[in-house]
Amino acid sequence: FSNAKAPYVHNVCRFFTENKITDAQLYKMSNEEVIDLLTRIKGVGKWTVEMILMFTLGREDVFALDDLGLRQGVVKLCT
């Protein structure tokens, strides 16, 4: 990790430990609830949580509108 990112990883660990968050709790929450919860962590933005929703929690109904790769893919398909 870069010197800038390392504290953010610590923030995530601290947040999960202090709030006793488990993956089982996250699975039960709606997408918006997960986004609202995890974006409270300094260094975690909406895009990061959307990636967690898709790739960790298996939420196939998430489309990360701010994802540069997706935007570029849509442009290629439409041109």
C-alpha cells in the first residue's frame, strides 16, 4: 500500500471491529444500507462499496455508474 492508503485500511479494520460488523450482517442489508454504512469510513467511497457489493456480496443488481471501465465499455458499444 501507499503511505496514503495504509491509514484507510486501518480505518476499515477499526470500523469493523468497533462496530462488530460481520459479513452476515452485510448480506442482510439492502444495497443502500451497505453504501450508507461503509461510506462513513474515511477513505471509503461509493465506488469502493459498489465493488464490494458486486464482487464480495454477489449483488448482481449493482451497476457502478462512476466506474471508468464501465463508462469506456458503454462508449465502445455505442460507437
